[in-house]
Amino acid sequence: MKAMILRNITSIPENPNPLDLAELPIPTPEENEILIRVSTCGVCHTELDEIEGRTPPPKFPVIPGHQVVGIIERIGSIISKHSIGDRVGVAWIFSSCGVCKYCLSDAENLCPEFKATGRDINGGYAEYMTVPASFVHRIPDVFSDVEAAPLLCAGAIGYRSLRLTGMKNGASLGLTGFGGSGHIVLKLAVRRYPHSKIYVFSRTAAERDFAVELGADWAGDIDEEPPAKLDAIIDTTPAWKPVVESLQNLAPGGRLVINAIRKESSDQEYLQNLDYTKHLWMEKEIKSVANVTRSDVQEFLNLASKIPLKPDTQVYNLEYANQALVELKTRKIRGAKVLKIN
């Protein structure tokens, strides 16, 4: 099978070809696994974190990709609820232990044995992949393979982030950073909270224009002051400056939800500007988002299918994965990027 593999930590765009196209054997599913013939795989900012070492894979080489859509081609020896020919998706959560206190309390995203698709285990930048049968999701018929891929991470983690804000209809919402996840959250918020004002903060004019086009009430640069203080903000950026700016933009009692695996150390000096009275007082809150649960993914797929909510996408053939990653790094983004594989 063809696959794009990461052999070592490197830097983008200094290295514009971080992944190598390789020919590998088709994997064989274990007794509790299924073999998927991959059709599409979304390209996520987390892949940049893996490639550049902020959340490095435990071993190399590895096949990235955790927004996977495909057809079940083979089933392990244990009978599952799935059948050959079913269309399914794989998200960031590849597996968890199932027996720890987190797994037993609907918090499997916090499991110490959590394994991430495309980082800890080979993912979907390939023609085939294997996955535990209990960690795949049926894809609603309303979505094409290309439309479904970004919903499995950008959509699901955005849904979890939005839920963690405690948003209510009529409250104001800010979105800091406007990539694949941000644009899906905006579409969802516009439909779920019709009486709310939504404000978008982005470094690039094209992303700000896109946000307004999708229904944002206002869009400005990261350090611009919005027309009003905000009840909730979701930050999807890899930097610290937006955290400080977001706290300043929160209304009393507001909550900042940080949807990022890592924050870069290059702008940590902005934390020196953090002032308790100015940024944190008046019962403001900060909450991080860690991974997703299977229920997050399935709930969001069901919700998105009823709206229906479909992401804007840019499509690339598998061999052009490096181009998609470089464009993601350099903020050439309009919606979500998706690799078309089979």
C-alpha cells in the first residue's frame, strides 16, 4: 500500500517535505480489529505538532492522520457490530484501557493509556489502516467522504470545546484562530445560538473575511479589541499571546477554553504581561481541552447530520500531503484540508 510516513522530527516550512511517500505491506487486523480501506483523511494542526516535536510520536517511522474515513475491508476473528463494506470513521482516540477510573466515568479522553491515531499508532495517511472495532464510528449518509473527514477531529474537538464553554443562547462567543476547527464551531454556533453574537480573532485578513462570510458578527486581528466583552472564548492557536489577549477580552465570570495540545515556547514572554487584576479577576476561568471521547465524536456526527452541518474543504491527493501541511503551517487556509486517498 502507499503511505506518507514521518521518519523524524523536523521543521516546517524550512523542510517542505517532512513526509516520505513509501510502499508498505497492508496491515493485518488483530482479533479485535478491523481493516479499513481509507478513502479520505483530514489534515490537522496536530500533525504539525507531531512533525515539529511538540507532541512527538513515541517511535519512528509513523503514518500520521487521525480524521479517517473508509470502508471496512476485513474483520478480525472476534465478531463485532460492524460488517464488511460499512463506511466508518476513525478519530484522534484510537484506544483507551477501558478499566481505569476515567474510562469508567465517561472520561476516557483522560485515560493514562490513551493512544492517539496517527501519533502513537499508524494513522490514515495511507491506503489502509487497522483500528479496534469498538473505536470506529458509522458515518451518516448525508456526508460525502470528503465532508465527513474534518468532522472526526476538527468538528468533534470543536464540539467538545463549545460544550465546555457552558454557552447559552444569547451569550457572546469569541473564536481565536480560524482554521479547520474554528470554522466548524462558527457554523455550529450560528445554528445552535441564533441570539448570540460571535466574534472571530485571526492574524490573516483572508480568514477574517471568511469568518464574516460564514456568519461572524465581527472579525479582527488577535490583538484588536472587540466591540464588547465576551462571555466565552475558544482559543485554537498554538501561541501564548492569544491567551493573554483573550483573558483581557472576557466579561466578568467568562470562561476561556484552550483547545490546543501544546503552546509554543517562542512567545512565552507574553505571559510576563499577565496581570491578575486585569486578566483573571472577577471570577474569570481558564479550562483546557484534552483529546475527545467516543461519545463526543458520535454525538457530534449525529448533530451535524441533522442540521446538516458541512465543512468547507480543500482537497489534495495523498502524494500532496506535504503541500497541504506547508499551507497549513503558513496559514493558507480556507476551511479544512482533506487528503483523497482511494
